[in-house]
Amino acid sequence: MINIGIIGVTGYTGEELIDVLLRHPQVRIAVVCSRSGQSVKISDIFPKFKGRIDSVCAEIDLKKITEESDLVFLALPHTVSMEIAPALLKAGKKVIDLSADYRLKNISVYKKFYNTKHKDKINLGLAIYGLPEIYRLKIKNARLIANPGCYPTVCILALAPLLALDLIEINSIIIDAKSGTTGAGKKLAEGLLFDEVNEDFKAYKVNTHQHAPEIEQELSKLAGKKVNITFVPHLLPISRGILATIYVKKARHQAPDTKHLISLYKKFYKKEPFVRIKDSGGFPRLKDVVKTNFCDIGIYDNKDSIIIIAAIDNLLKGASGQAVQNMNIMYKFPEHTALL
Amino acid sequence: MINIGIIGVTGYTGEELIDVLLRHPQVRIAVVCSRSGQSVKISDIFPKFKGRIDSVCAEIDLKKITEESDLVFLALPHTVSMEIAPALLKAGKKVIDLSADYRLKNISVYKKFYNTKHKDKINLGLAIYGLPEIYRLKIKNARLIANPGCYPTVCILALAPLLALDLIEINSIIIDAKSGTTGAGKKLAEGLLFDEVNEDFKAYKVNTHQHAPEIEQELSKLAGKKVNITFVPHLLPISRGILATIYVKKARHQAPDTKHLISLYKKFYKKEPFVRIKDSGGFPRLKDVVKTNFCDIGIYDNKDSIIIIAAIDNLLKGASGQAVQNMNIMYKFPEHTALL
Amino acid sequence: MINIGIIGVTGYTGEELIDVLLRHPQVRIAVVCSRSGQSVKISDIFPKFKGRIDSVCAEIDLKKITEESDLVFLALPHTVSMEIAPALLKAGKKVIDLSADYRLKNISVYKKFYNTKHKDKINLGLAIYGLPEIYRLKIKNARLIANPGCYPTVCILALAPLLALDLIEINSIIIDAKSGTTGAGKKLAEGLLFDEVNEDFKAYKVNTHQHAPEIEQELSKLAGKKVNITFVPHLLPISRGILATIYVKKARHQAPDTKHLISLYKKFYKKEPFVRIKDSGGFPRLKDVVKTNFCDIGIYDNKDSIIIIAAIDNLLKGASGQAVQNMNIMYKFPEHTALL
Amino acid sequence: MINIGIIGVTGYTGEELIDVLLRHPQVRIAVVCSRSGQSVKISDIFPKFKGRIDSVCAEIDLKKITEESDLVFLALPHTVSMEIAPALLKAGKKVIDLSADYRLKNISVYKKFYNTKHKDKINLGLAIYGLPEIYRLKIKNARLIANPGCYPTVCILALAPLLALDLIEINSIIIDAKSGTTGAGKKLAEGLLFDEVNEDFKAYKVNTHQHAPEIEQELSKLAGKKVNITFVPHLLPISRGILATIYVKKARHQAPDTKHLISLYKKFYKKEPFVRIKDSGGFPRLKDVVKTNFCDIGIYDNKDSIIIIAAIDNLLKGASGQAVQNMNIMYKFPEHTALL
């Protein structure tokens, strides 16, 4: 039984973490806190947890957290995590950070997209990007996990086999992504009011979204050279789920057809518990992945190009579910524990 | 051609007013302003109006408004209208106020429910409650219209025939009302975020809603004695529409059956262009009234009680549509102009 | 480890049963079948189950089912269950029927509301109404469970303390209920098309719904005399959840106030793992119960009447969750297993 | 005052046609009929029209229709229109066909995508493709209008300036389109049930949609050579609206930037009453076009490619609104009559 600390529970990812961890038989939520500084019962913040957890959410007390936890999840906004992680790491705690603070290895890119200087270059160097399908071995021994962003998770999983097998023109990638509103986090913005989102649909941050460089960093590693993408996110009038439709040029004309592509993907992800490749004729849809930790992927031959469609739940495989998957790997629990 | 001023256009009722008035062949939107104080084109605030209106929304300049308008609509929050209406009335302008400021005749009730002292008792006395089906004759010559609230509009229309004909026990009225989110106005409240409302449903302000005394005031006038109601509003995960299900005890046991009740209602509302009584077997639904100025009413015999179901669009018959209906009456335009 | 059979898996309750049972550590889904008669993998019918269950859904083969199962869930339409249950019971199997076939003890009422004669009076007599909060002791030794309807579950739990304690006028009960669309079952009806339900809200089957006599039967048992209710169901534009707002007259004028009512309810449901009573000022909402097996109840004093608001997930506490709760009781598993 | 016949009113486009035509001061709905063959009041089929239209929808009687109408709208399913149009045209009536029957000039393509042989090649030759922004002059004198499909309308308007000005590689066009459910028509299909669509999102008919050849036909005419597109439609969990995000390669590297592209589009559509080009920084969204006849277009420079985003209401500019716009042109009514 390991003891868990969670810092930052009032947002969507914190709420989802609690929900998943309460189903986990080998962990105990030992301490929960948030920046607001008030002592409130978790079940008063989220009445849905009444009868499941009795803890009080207190203000952040690093001494208490380090004394009472083995592993700490940071479900904090970007730029706040890097102020808290160093002390936890120094105290020998394992840390899984759900913010973007330890994802981008290039601090000038970080500064450009998050509008602030990076404050913890030392730990940035040892942070492992927590995408189990790519970095499982490193995750096993990691002390600091940079849990991937929601868009990056689905896009990297959708493209990894093609890049690893060198099947496409690397600068031809067009990602048309669609996300539910929880992807934007819980915040009082006019654009997130019910009547602004309901029965609407729109693109936003065309080619300026902060997840684009994160996707490019990881795709570049897979390709072994710099990858530039076109990334257009859209806001869906639903609560949860991301579906990305991706268009790429084949690298050569004698490229694999749909059937062969499907078989390559199935082989690539053969041992993965949370990646499912659609058979011919099947299409991923949000309904199949929402409230699960699965990533569903469909691949379609399109003459000299390939279309890939992939879907996840942004709060589970795209955030808190993946964080728990990383924890399971770090502690050698069965990887699907609390996630099926 | 009459000249219209609108004060307060950034909220839902202001936006809807513009939409309706742009279809009206006998009026011209002469001046539009809001409290924010910036000069912005209406079509920049609401891109949907581009190509339909070219006006600039300026800060509130009462001199300019009185010079350029014949009639002024106040689409302002409660407590703000009563600071602006007096000057307009003094300058001889007609005023239709969509806020609650001139609806409640009893200023201590106003204070209790709106948390502020009433500041314009003089004009409160001459304000006409703008429900055409009840007060059409007075509206014709009114200088100041207190445009009814959304819940009161649907509830009063649903109950007026029963009270006017003395068919029910007046203190048995239970109103179970359900409204879309625009009824709450456009404001940054956590409870109005998309993910808070989507796929949810809940009651709120049980027996403490500020529309309850407004309903009671008008039902009491119709009944000729004090009426007390039970009023439970609920929030629907949709943008527009109110449906109220109302339960009342019959006054005597030899009371009319469904067929007779329907015929009484049809007679009561015979000449009304915007009230539709469902035939036997029919049920009002939001789909039939949303984006219209109609109020649909169904009446059902239930042994010694009666069930009434009524539905409107809260932004049209419950606000801006009714305001234009009042204007049409005041200016002797065909009552349905711009509203069908 | 007990072996489970499920008959009828293509509807919403069958799908939900699989989802819950797959999380249950002490059971094994041994055989799954449906009336359609084709052999199809469960994960082809419901792609969301891929990677979680590999079974094939076959045609109904009672011999195979009785050989391979200890307990059989019937997730069949009304009138079909009673054709299948007798053989299973005869073979010594335990049966939990999610249809209405064994709920109504009065077969002429059954005939009136389900338009067919009852075909299994013998087993009707020994069927236990599977509402654990009322019948837990009988459920323990039951061979046939009539799993309650969704509306009845929430309404009976909301009213049981008041009736058991004789606090209200038993013929004053008005139930204004609102349900998501899955409550109607999965069927090709024009009224269930997306565009018919989306952004709409309406009442249906006013005082003619087949769940009304089921509610009256159980409330009558609790009260010790015949209870007649007014029951008006409405269709919410959401997938899951029922919220009922209930209005009752107090039995005497010196009746308990809100605080006292809350304390009575908390006492009544003290040991219940799935009933949560809201503290003063709190309101049940669907968001807190959807995807859970909880029933949330709020009680509000309203002069000489009482308002009760209660909410459940219609597919969990209102169907498949409750069915598993009954199974847990029958097999002495911890009652919350697979349900938290 | 011209007399209008409408054949096929029970679907979404027929319903929308009635709604628009009732606001048109220069037309009279003279005869309305449907294939169902029953005589039912329009206001019984669509209770929302009660108080606005009193007509009876009768079975199709071509003699009556030709006697009583000047212009006939066919809101019929594909393959049915071409059985009815010839008689109307022979009787000298003008016909606006909202089905696909007269859109594709190549009958073998028609056969491939609509699974039936074309039955009216003679009139196919004289049918004018009713996209006013491209074919206004021909529409003026047309006797038979093939009203464009919803996806084609938005895609052709989005791409016409680039093709007409020869700015892009014509075989690089990728259209990622998203539509609300009414685009699929009103039919009892499991995939259109509320619970199947709600909170879901998915692609469908990837590169096999029947609108792809229609788009290719029209783009080819604009380009002066054969254009092949990649077309991936998706289903949005909303009732109305299409938004297409389009990716194209620039024809040469010294291609125009965003500012210049916007100015080219504004010039191209300068006189169009229903095309609005977003200024720099603006994005089309469904909220701005739903319930209007507008098409909003945004253009974004993306290094050696261009992104175009365009949005319409599929039932108005994508069907019935455009049909009325065509009628206005044919009868020299102001083009925006009944459409603003």
C-alpha cells in the first residue's frame, strides 16, 4: 500500500485523479491539498465523492506532504508545478506532474508558449515524458514524470508507427483535432459558458496552440529529425473526449495499403493494454473511449496519402488515467489496475 | 418609422432585441449603447449581425439617446434601470424596461428580493406590467412598460383563466418550472460553465426565487385576493426555453373535465395571436416555442386536481419578443409584426 | 467465483451490466446471449468493450445457460422475461429480472399497463422486489428478484421515510419526474432521434406511465393503506439520470421542519451504502449521481407541505447497478463491490 | 404574389422551407403535399406552425399542383425527384429541386453514388446548379434549379476564389468537414438516436461520401481541369450547422499572405449578400451562422499551405434558405427577402 499526495484537486484533472485512485486497491490517498488555502472536505467540493472519501483538502504544506506521501501528483496549472516539484524531489518523493512544466526540453520554446521563464532546469533534465507506449522502460525508474498533454497523447500514439517505420513525408503532417471543453481546464472564461459552447463548433488557436511544440518534440525524436506539423484544434460542444483526424503524405508510392497499415499498427502496439487498432471498416468514436483509458486508432489508405483517426478521453488517457498508468509502471502494479 | 434606442446590448435580451427589431419594417435602431463605455461595432460584439447592422455601441449618453429616439428599450440588469428611466421619461420618451425594476408594486418586497432600496417610486406608480394578454388596453397608452419576467410570463398565462373564472383553490398552486441557461443572463459564474450544466439537471432557489413574488402579485390581482404559490425552478442543460408543469386543486368537486377546461382556455385566449391551447392529447414542448413568441398551454384533468403545462422561449415571449409585442401595441402596429 | 449468465445484452441495461460485472472480482461472465440469434462478439456489438471481454453473444440456449451459470440476469423487454424465467428457476438457478414482469403483484394491473396477460403467476408469488433499502433481508435468500423500475427506485427511496413514519397525507403525493433518454430503452422511435430530443423538453404519459402503479404498490405497502399518486414524467435532453421533485402535504400542522426532516432521513438510511441525504442548503443534482449507484435525496420544509428532491442514474441505481447490488446481497459479497 | 407548391414537407428541408416562405411577403404557399398520402394539417405534423399556416398536406396530385402553383419546390429524397420533375417542367412550371437528382452532370457518377440509374437525362441537361455566388446569371432564367448539397455549398464557396485565381495546387485539397445531425435527413436509423449521437463525435463515409463528386465537379469547372479532393465528413452532436476546415498547398512559394488572401476573398465576394469574410484574427463559428443564410469564411496563411475555415447552416444556406435565395433571383425579388 503506497501513500499518495495530490496537490491541486479543484480542477478537472484533480477530480478525475481522485476518482481513479479511489478504485485502486494498492494505494491510499494520504494527503490532498490545493492552493486556495481553505480546509474543506473533498466531499463538500465535489458532492459526488460523498460516501467514498472523507479527506479534507488543506492548504499546501510541503512538510506534511513529504512526511505522509510516497508519491505526489501535481494537478496544478502550468508554471506553478515547477515551483513545488523541486522540494518534493529533494525530499526523495516521486513526482508525477500533470502540468506542462517538465514536458518541453527546450526552455526557449517553453518561454515562447507559456510566457514565462523556466525556473527548474535541473529537474527538467531528469524528467521522463510519461507516455508508456514509448517510454515504458524509462518510466519504471523515473523520479519525475512529465505527464503528457491531452492532444500530444492522442497525436503521438496515432503517428508513432508511421514515423518509427519511416513511412511518411515527415513535414506533411496535418492534424485536425477536436476536443471537449474539459480540455481547456476549469476556469471562468466567457468562451466556456454553457450558452457559448452549446450547439456551437469552432476552431481556435490555429497553429498557435501550446501543444503543437510538444507534439513536434516527440515526433522529431521518433523520426530522428525535426518534424513540423500543421495543428488546428477545434472545440466540441461536449464535456470529454478528443478525436484527431490526421492527414499525411506517404514517403514513397509503393507504400502499404489499408490492410497492411492496420497490420503494422497492430504489431507496433501488440503488447499495449490501452491502444486498440480498428479493423478494416471500423472508425474510432468518442463514445468508445470516453470514461476509459483506451486510445482507439483507425488507419485508412488514401491513394498517395494516409488518414489516421485517433480518439481518447482527454481526462483519462489524456491526463489522470495516464498518470495512474505511469504510477502503476513505477510501482510494478499490473498496468491496468484501477483503469479498466 | 419610429426611432429606437437600446440601452444595454451586450446581454442575451439586448442581443435578441436587435435580432427582432432588424426584422421590423416600421422601426429604425437609431442608437445603441452599453455601460461598458467603449465604442465598438455591434457586429464586432456579435459577429452574427455582420451584414445586418452597422451601428456602433457607444457609452450611455442620455442627451444623445433622448434626441435620437422615440422609444427606448432598457436591457439592463436589475437596479440599473431605475437610475436611467426617470431622465428618459422626463424627456418625454416612451420606455420599455426589461429589468425587474418596475414590476413589483410593493417596494419592501422589491427590497427583500433584489437587496436594494427602490429609487424611483414615482414612476413605479405609472409603470404598466407589460403582459398584453392581461393588460393590452393599458399598454396602448403606457409611457413606461415593466416588461414581465420569463417565469412570470409563462406561469401567469398558464393560470389566468383558472383564477379569473374562480375554478381552483388559490393556495394550492405548485409550479415546477424548468428553464434553459439563458434565463440566468450572461455572467461569469462557475455554475454556468459548459461542463457544469451539460448532462446535468437540478433545482435551484427552491421557494426563494425572485420571480415568485412577481407571479404572486399578478395572480393575486387576477384572483382578487392574496395568492401564495410553491415555486421550484430547475436548470435545463439547453440554451433557451421554459416549460412549467403546474398542479392545482379544483375549487369544487363538480369541476370541469379536460375537454371543458380546454374549451374554457380557448375561449379565454380566443383573440390572442401568441397563445396556443393544445387540443386533447397534445403536450406543449420546448421545440414548438423556442425561437418563436408563442406560449403553448396544455390542460389536463386529474381527478380533484388540474395539471397545466405551459412553454415559452424565455428570450422571446419571456423577454425581448414580448417587449416588441408591447411596442407594437403602443404604436398600433399589427401586433405580430416582426414576431412571426 | 460465481458464474454469470446474461440474457439480452444489446440494450442499455445489458450493456451497463457487462460494464459493472467486468469490474467485479468475484464473478465471471460465463454466458451471454440475445434474442437476435446471431453469434457476434460482444466487442463487435459494443466496440468500447474491446480489450475487456472476448465473449461471443449467441442465441438463447437455455440448456447451455443452466449448465454454465449460477445466476442469470434477464435484461429483456417486458413480457419476454416471464417466458424464460420459469425454466431457469426450475433448473435451480437464481434469477434477477430487470424487466417489469415480476414487479406488479396484481396481474390485472399488469395486464392494464403492459397490454398482455401474465403468464407465470406461480413465480410471481415468490419474486422479491429488489430494492435493498426496503427488502434486504428477503433479498438475501431470494431465488427470483424483480429488479425495480428506474422511476420507482428514486420515488420510493424519496418517500419511504415519510410514509413509514406516517408524516404525510398519503393521497397528496405529486411526483414531477425528469429522465434522460436511456430510460426509454434503445429503440427506433422517431421521438428518440437526436434532433427530436436535443434542445427540447416535454412531459409525456401524464398520469398514464406504467411505473405509476409500481410506485403506488410499494408506497401502499410502506403506508399500510392504498396510496394514489399524481405522476408526471418528463424527457430531459441528456443520456442518463433521473431527478424527481416531489410535493406532499404534511399530515399535521405541528410537523417537522427542514432540519428535523433531514435528521429523520439520515437516521432512516443510516446504514445504507448508496443513499446520501443532503445537508441543509444542498440540492441533489444529476452530475453527482450519474455513473454511480448512489441515490441523493434533499428534503425541504415548505410551510404545510414538504418538498423532496431525489436523483439517481437510471441505468445504475435505476437498473443494472441495483441488480448487481442485489447479487452482492444474495451472495454475501460486500454490498458495494464493483459499485464504487 | 406568386403561388408556391411544395412536394415533400415532412423532412427537415420541407419544414425549413415552410418556415422561410411564411416570412416572404411576395409569395403564397398554395399547395403542400407529401408522399405519405394522408390529408393532415401542416400544423398537426409540425405543431410549431400552428397559428402561422392552416394548409392541409395532401397526397401528391400533379394536376392540382400544376394548376395552383407557379413554382414548385421538391423537398424529396434522392431518386424520387427525377420521377416528378419532368411532368412539372412539361406543364411549364419552374422547379427548384432540393434533392441530388439534377446536380451531377455525369450519370455514371450519379449511378455509382446513388445506386440507381438516372431517369431524366433530358432535364438534367438544362438544370442549373443553384449556387448564386457562381451561377447567378444562369439562375435568373432557369426553369430547373438543382439546389446544391450542404457540404458542397460550404466547400465550393470556401475554395472558389483560390481556384478561380489559380493560387493553389489543385490536387492538394483536404476537406475535414463537420456537420450537425439534420444533415443526414430525418430517418429512423440507430446511428441517429439521441443516445448514439449525444456526447459523441466521429468520422463517417471517409472518402466515400456522395457529396465528394459534387464538390469535385464544381471545383473542376472553376479550375478548368479535373480536381480530386480528400473529403472526410464527421458527425457533430448538434442539430444544425456545418463547419469545414480545409487545407491546400499554395501553387507557388511567393504566394499571398493572410492579409492579402483576406483582401482577395473580400473582393471576390464583394457584392454577395450572404458571404462574409472574417477579418484577420477572426474565426468562423457555427453560432454565427446557424438560423441564418450566411456563409462565414476565414483564410489563414500557413507557410507553403493555406487553411480555409467556412461555416453555414446546413438547412438554410445548405438547403432551404439557398432554395429561396434562388427563387428570389428567378423572380427578381430583392435577394435577401425572407432571409435576413
